[in-house]
Amino acid sequence: RATEQVTGLPLDAVLNRPLWETYYFAHDPAVSGRVRDLVRAAAAGETVREDIVARIGDDRFLTIDFAVGAIRDGAGRITHLIPSATDVT
């Protein structure tokens, strides 16, 4: 629901796709590659946070403070990644 409210994009614009292949980041191969690298680093346990240019509905662009955090289980294994973004345009 937040996807639709904040960006004007339907949920299927992001559902079941790698984050770097979504409408937000696929507009530029360099941006897409950087997001892929950041997600992979987070999946390896690193803390990641960086300003990234994202595309939202109506082909508008924002600079976002992009971060990905890991959630670990009781044994310390990463089970989920939680991305977040704040408009810093």
C-alpha cells in the first residue's frame, strides 16, 4: 500500500522482482548496479546506506537516503532484508 501512496505506482511494479530491477532503479544501469551491490552487501551482513536517485510515478526523480538492514534469527543467520528510503531531494 505504501508503494502506491508514496510513488503513485501499483504494487505489481515492485512485487516479486529484485529491487534493482524495479521501476525505481532500472532507469539507469549504474543506479541499478549500485542498488544490486548494496543489497548483496546487506545480505552478507554489512550495514549499507547511500544517497541514490530513484524514479517514481510520472517519470519523476528523487534523491533518496537508501538503506538496507538485515534481520537475523536466534542463531545469527540473516533471514530478511529490510530496505528503507527517505526523500532527501
